[in-house]
Amino acid sequence: MFRDQGWWLLRIRGSHHVFTDGDRIFPVPVHHNQVKHVYFRQIEKLLSPPPQDQH
């Protein structure tokens, strides 16, 4: 998901996979090879385009 949007894995420390796009950093806790739904929703929100004004 991140990689499709130009993000890459910067480092892994313990259970935290840290992704970056060069400007922003986003840590993702991974336990038992799974990401909790709350983090998945945060990732979707981060990667979605900003809403456009309806004016």
C-alpha cells in the first residue's frame, strides 16, 4: 500500500516498521505479521488525496 504511493521502508526497530516518503515518517506497529485495523485506517487517510472545496 505504501510502496504504491512512493513510500519506502526506512527501518525496522522491534515491531515498528517505519515508512517514509522523503518528507514524512509514519511508524506502523506490526505484531504477528499483522497490522491492526486502526493503523490501516490511518494509513488510508494519510494516503488519500486531500478533499477539494465544493465552491
